[in-house]
Amino acid sequence: MRRPVALVVVAQLFGTSLWFSANGAADDLSRLWGLAPAHLGWLTNAVQGGFVAGTLAFAFGGLADRFPASRIFAVSSAVGALANALFALASAGLESALVLRFVVGLALAGIYPLGMKLIVSWDPAGAGRSLGLLVGMLTLGTALPPGVRLAGANLPWQLVILAPSALALAGAALVLAQGDGPHLRHGAPGHPDGHVLRALRVPAYRASALGYFGHMWELYAFWTLVPLLVAGVVAAPGGAAVSGWA
């Protein structure tokens, strides 16, 4: 099962590179559109809002149990790649950019959680190890845009944002070609929203869920602030050095 797990892990790395793609070109966007620092925060929050909305839609709509996980992952990666590309090539200002970044967040709800479902479907016995690899790839994936900026400091900002779109499409192709694992479990028929609400009545599950929600909030808030914190100690704020250290 090493090869299927490896393919899902790589696809997760590629797909989650969409998450902070706009942050990799924050300085250029500020100059081009006259954005204040708060506006850049809105762009980041639009992705987070889309992700929350998307995960709620999957949870209460039962979509992940109605369609193959690999297909949802691939379609979500393609939609995210398209919205991210339109952000780079067609956005005329903050308003349209916010809409497109929200769509990227929606798409990520079909990449990160579905990647977990896929990897368990291939390696249920080693789920702990495999999920650890997957979360590690999430971390590296969200860190890719500053890395792309570092590697191509003199490239147009559009290319810095388009690179994650190309990677997400590659991830979609990998997962779609491989399909679901042999151990994929489908949910019970009926109204999935009832199952979700019943699960939240279990004290241990509710405590774990709320702890995870808080963890996600502080984690992504910190990641968003890393370039700002680094810029305070690097000689050339806003340059390639900041992206590299971030």
C-alpha cells in the first residue's frame, strides 16, 4: 500500500498549495490595488470562510458518502485551481478577488478532509502513520507559495499564484487515475444531518471537535502572521528573504 498512500500524500501537498497562494504575492497586490494590511487579511479570511462553509456543506449534505472520494478530491482540486487562476488573471480588484478566494476555500473542503478519507481507504491498519504524513503534507503545501516566491523572486506575481493551480491540477490527475481504496466505507443511508447532530451529543466527541476547531483557528492565524513576524528581523522586508524564512 506504499504507492497508493504516497500518491495521495503528494496530491494533498499539491492541492493544499492553493491555500495561501495569494499571500505569496501580497506585496504586489498591495501596490497594484492600493490595499491596506487589513485588506490582505480579508483575502486570507475569505479562504478560511469558504473552507468552513464547504466542510459544513459536506457534513450536513452527506456528499462525501454519496460520491467516490477520489472524484470529489479531483473535482475540488480542479475547481480550486480554476478559481485561483482566475484570481491571478481576471481579478480587477478586491471585490472580485474576495469572491474567488472564497471559492478556493470551498474547494479546499473537498481536498484536505477527503484526502484523509482516501488515505484511510488505502491503509486502514496504518492510519495513524499515514494521516501523520498527510497532515505533514498539508503543512508543506500551505508553505509552498512563499517557497515559490523565493524561487522566482523576479517573476510576475501572476506566475507565483498560477504555480499552485498547476500543482493542484497535477494532484487531481494523480488521485483520479488511482481511484478509491479497497477499504472505503460508505455512510449509512438517510439524512446525514441527523447523524452529525447525534454525534455532537456525545460529550467526548464534542470535546474533541471543539478542541480541533480552536486548534485550527490558532494554527492558521499564526501561519498568516509568520511573514509579518519574520519581516521585523530580516534586513529587506517584503523581499525574497522574508518569503524564504517564512
